[in-house]
Amino acid sequence: MRKEFKLPELGENIDAADVLKILVKAGDYIKHDEPVLEIETDKATIEVPSTVEGLIKEVLAVEGQKIKVGSTVIVVEESAAPAEAPAAAPVTAEVSVPASAPSVSEPAKVSAPAEFILPELGENIDAADVLKILIKVGDVVAADQAVIEIETDKATIEVPSNISGTVTEILIKEGQKAKVGQPVFRVSGGAAVSAPAEAKPAPAPQAPAEQKSGPVKPAPAQQESKFVPVDTQPGILTDAAPAAPSARRIARELGVDVNKVTGSGPHGRISVDDVKAYVKKLNLSRREEKPSGFGVAAVPLPDFTKFGTIERKPMSNIRTKTAEHLSYAWASIPHVTQFDKADITDLEAIRKMFAPKVEAKGAKLTVTAILIKVISHALNKFPQFNASVDMEKKEIIYKSYCNIGVAVDTERGLIVPVINDTDKKNITEISLGLAEISEKARLRKISPEDLQGGCFTISNLGGIGGTYFTPIVNSPEVAILGVSKGAYEPVYKNGEFVPRLMLPLSLSYDHRIIDGADAIRFLRWVIEALEQPMKILIEG
């Protein structure tokens, strides 16, 4: 019986992918979960496993082609399975000539090695640098055991295994860049051991009719254990330039219309290098023109070696991503920063009073933890601060959830872990969350999930010093609060100057949706909540 393998669902809002490599050909025998093709979406490069089994009669996909979800990739002849499956009897061939029952039970112990594939690491992360391999050949790996330490654009993390067994082969090296979906290592003798029913075809190689029923039975079980196909709905492709998703993503980030780029690949296919060359050409052409928008021409650096000895060091992934992200945020968001001070003299006395209770829970009661709670209430009071701007659709996205990011200075660069549902947590719970992410940052255990979903960011430099600074809005958020070092100052109060502990605050915001009057109202509400803690209890 003929059967088709169709491109399955690839993720939210992904309706097509570029075919990078075809891993099978007509005449091959394909099994369930065996990789069929390598594709590239705008989020990752992945290998797609087969959901059918049989002899390949026709391969309909072509390398370099863009195919839609639901499109037929290969056609197989399912009836070919009996002829091919027993050929998997290198196992029976090794067991000597008698094909009696005892020889059947022996192959049943043999299992095909299982592969650990580098999983999804977060939105727009399709590769990572392998810093350390935590296992070696011969080790017995358990599920959820940390197997490699990697560095992405956002953090350094340990990746746990989702398979178990004895490591037979390690397929990557330290210092290498590994792609999402790439095999990392293979194991044998673990959870991937095949069911004994697979050995049933071996005793009766001469009886095709009986073999037919044998291999078919284990196939669904195999399929369920590794890959569950999703009902596919073919997407609709619009008439667009022949560009890879990675090239389209770079074009979007650089504000380039990809349809205006000339492709240098086969059939005019546009690559990332083509987009970069187009941007460089635009920048060079603008040098003698009046700048428009926020485009800035690239200026080559001088030869510093003429002035003395220099040393070049590559930027870490985190530093590179920080530079790119903040450059984009600074260039695309019209920033305004509002400064003010909060009198936290009374708050500091309350903090010291309740600090031992929080410490007994395993955390510290800090000004940052208190500010997180205050900001959570302020976002509820001023919803335009808990929003994002979609300029493409000319819409403002208001969020009904409240997750606060806290900028953390690490030896590898700036990261912003996020504490979720801060509006639903008390200050003790928030303090515990802060302690947890601080420990993760210190040990370089931050996961991609810890860095996503933020609504508002707090950057506290008070532990280092300074008075005021202008923090850059963490796009796609629309505001960020900078906190500087508190100091005692003479404040005129009740007809005399008295020493008060004053906390400098710097609120940067996106002027596209937040006006100056709204910003100062927001900041004053935060200050009043710090100066009068009962305000939150009364006003909510």
C-alpha cells in the first residue's frame, strides 16, 4: 500500500520551511523516526523524522526549495516493509544458523542506539557554543542528568538529557557550535530498547504473509515513543522573494525590504550575506546624503597598531547579543528619562524590622524586592507601562500578566532574569525568587525560560554607587527603572532641615506610547508607595 509522508507542523506561525538537505533517496527503506530531510525555519535548523515506514518510491522535495506544512515529501510502498525488515537480520545472521526459538530471544536483547538531540533553547536561538561536555563514552546517563554546558546569546546553561542508557558515542566537541536539533551523543541499552515483539519476524523468513503482520505491530509503538505527528494544515504562501528564513530575519532586524535585495544564490536565492551586502551598499551611499530615519553608515576603524600594541579578543555570545539588542532598542525606541528621588527613611526602618523573618525563609529583604512589588501594583494602575508596540500592525499590545525582569551583572555580561507573576506574590516570595535567580546567575545555571516573558525591568546599581543614569528600555518592553545608591541628605521638613535617606530613581520610557505627564505620574506613584507603604494596602 502506498503511503505519503507530509511535512508536519513546525511551530506557531511557521507555515513553510527551506529544504537544506534531503537525507533519503528513492529505493531506500525508511523506518519510523528516521531523519528524512534537514530544513531551516526562521527559528532553527532541524532534522525532520519520518512518520511512515516502507520502501521509498518517490522523493518529491528538492534541496533549496521552500515547502509548505502539509506538503508531501516522500511516497513509500508500505508492502515493501516485510522484504526490508528481515534484512535488519544482521542480528539473526550473527546468531548462527539455527533459526529456532532460542535464537529469536537473543536478538530481542539488542536495541538500536538512541540519540540525544540538542533541544529548543528559546525564541530565535538556533545554535549555541559547547563550553563543556559533562559525560564520556562508557558513562551511564540517566534522564534529566546534565550532559553538556552551553552558551547561547542570552545565558550559559547546562542541558539535561531526555534519554537514558550507556553512552556509546559523543558527536560534538568542546568549543564547537551546535545547532538546535543536532545529535549530541548516542546511548544503548536504555529506555529506547525495542519491544521483544520486533524479533517475531526472524523465525519465519520464508513466509512473507506472516512477516507482514510482524513488523507492522511495533511500528505504532515506536512512533508514539519518539514523534507524534500533528494534524497538518497546509499554509498559504504569498508571492515573495526567494530568501531563507534566516535572511528574512536579519532583513527585518535591519529594517530592510528583502524584496529589494538581489540574491547571489541559485535562482536568485537571497542569503544573509546578500542582505548584509545590501545594507552596506545603502550605508555607503548615504555617507554624502542627509541621514534619514536612524540608519547610520558603518565607519571603518583606524589601524590602531600604528599607535601601539593592541590585543583583539572575541566578544562572548552574551556580550554580542547585548550589544545587538541594546543597539536596536536605542535606535528604534525614542527614549526619554525622568529623574526623581524617594525618601526611604521610614521604609528602611521597616525593612530592617522585617528582614530577619525573610532571612529565616532563606532569602534577603532588599530594596529591589520591595521595588518589584511596588512596580507590580504600579503596572496595574498604569497599564500603558505594561505594554508593547507593534509598529508593523500599528497596534499596542496590553498584557494582563505581570513579570518583572531584574538586570544582573555577570562576569560574562548583562543578563535579565525574569520573576513571574509578581503581582500575585508577596514580598517574601519575591525575595526567594530573587535569591534563586541570583544563585543561578552566579553558578551560570540560568535557563532560556528564566530570561523570557518580562513586562518591565529594574536595573539596580545602588550596590556599586552613582547618583543617576539613563537605562535603555529592554525592548519589547516600554519602560525600565534605574535605581542608584541611596544617601542621607538634608531635607527641609516641618520648618527645618533634617537628615533623610534619599533614593535616586531614573525612569526611561518609550515616548511612542508614554507621554511625559504619564511618566511622571507613574514615577510619583512609585515614590509615594515607597514613602508611604500603606498606599499599596489602601489603593491596591
